[in-house]
Amino acid sequence: MENQSGQTPKKNSNVIYFLIVVVLALLGTDVYLYLQKNKSDQKIVYVDHEKERLTSELDSLENQIEQVNTGKAKMSVEMRAKNDSLQAKIKTLRVELAKGKLTSAELGKAKEDVKQLRYFVTKYTADIEELKKQNTSLTSERDTLKTNLATVSDKATTLQKQNQDLDTKVKIGQALKVGSTSIVAYKIKGSGKEVDVTRASPAKKIKINFTVASNTLADKSMHDIYVRIIDPTGNLITASDSQSFTADGQDLQYTYKTSIDFKDDGTTYTIDWVNPTLPFQKGTYTVLLYADGASMGKGSTFSLK
């Protein structure tokens, strides 16, 4: 009986120890499960934070592309292809990040893709800016070239006008001018002798005697002389075969045409003109001489009674 009483407390003590171990084990399990759950919650929060950060970076990269493309100049086929490729890559990554859950590997790949995308967007931005600078430079060069061409054209026009004016002045300077003039009417006797007259009825012809003023610029050669004779009624006397000539910028008909050999030696020239519309009228006639495309001077007159 004494032995049974001595073993009972020992057994109870073992049970207590066992229960304490079980309780401690349960507590340890709860703590482990709590820590694992907390760690899992933190991992989910970490993944969501990374997704938001990557999505925000995609927004920033897309805005960067849109800004650099705003008002862009004409892009090459290669640049347009790069732009389309970057936009497509951003769209694909957005789809990936929009998934409900991402494995660690998927998240790592997304981060690497965004990193590469950041590099390509930066390079693309730099290429577009360089293209804009080149276009600006080309536009400036084009405008400068246009300005220079306009300036050269203006100078050429001015020089051309100056040359034309100089040429006109030279031509004017070369034109023959009358020095002195005298006009006499004549009748012709049966013997053929010419006698000067002052009356209209017997007059058959006139002699225009003139000298040419000295002109060192004029060509020493044959010069055409055009004669215009205006009758007392103000009409130009013309022959049936009379043609026109140009003088002082006008087309004019002439009464008579001849030539003189100009030598700038003070020679007196004589032009004989027989009136084709006989008889002469009474009144004052005006005689005008032209040479080298210009008037040779103020007209001369003679009168018949």
C-alpha cells in the first residue's frame, strides 16, 4: 500500500509536464502561423506597391513620348517604327501589370522590361530632339538661302536695269544730232537747171542741207536717215511704198529714207526730195530728221507763198 501511494504523485507530475509541452507546442505553432501570415501579407503589400510604381513609371514614359512627339517634324520610317514599337511595349506591360497576381519571376521580368523600356525611350527622345534640331537648322539654312537668292535676284535685277539704262545712255550718246540745217525749194527749168523759189506753184523739190554735230561716240560708218515732212495742213507726206521705222520708242512712218557716211569731219550733207503730191501747197512745212532710233533734233521749217 505504501508503494502505490508513492507512485501516484510521480505520475501526476509527468502528466503536467506533458500538458505543458503540448501547450507550448500549440503556442509555438500559433506564433509560427501568425508570423507566416504577417509575412505573406507584407509580401502582397510589397507586390502591389511594385505594380503601382511600375505602372506610374509607364505613365511617365508614355507622357515623355507624347511630349517629344508634340509638333514633331516629318519623321523617317525608322523613327515612326520606333515610336509604334515603344507604344506597343508600354501597352503590353500595362496588361501584364493589370493581372490580379504576379509571381516573383513575373514581377522581376516586368521590372527588367520597364528598365529596358526606359533606356529605349530615353534614346528615342534624344533621337527626336536631334531630328528637331536638324530640321530647325535645315529650315534656317533654307530661309537664309531664300533670302540670299532674293538678294542676289534683286541685285541682278538692279544691275540689269543699270545696264539697260547705261546701254540706253550709250545709244543716246552715239546717236547722230543735227548741227545746222537749211531748207530751200527749187523749180526745174527745161534745161534741167535748178532755181530756188519761194512760191508754191513752181516748186518741184526741196533740198535739205544739214551738218551733224561732232560725236566721238558715234560709229564712223553709214547711218540711215529718215525724213518726215509735215504739210501746212498738219498731215505727213508719204510715198506709196513708204514703210515705218522705230524712233524714241515709237513706230513712225517716214516721207523719205536715205543714208549718209558719217566721218565726224563737219561734212555738209544734202538730201534732195521731189514732192510726189505736186503741186506744193501754200504755207509752212515742217521737216524732221531721225537717225539711230532717235530724233536728230528740233524740226526745221520752210514756207511757200
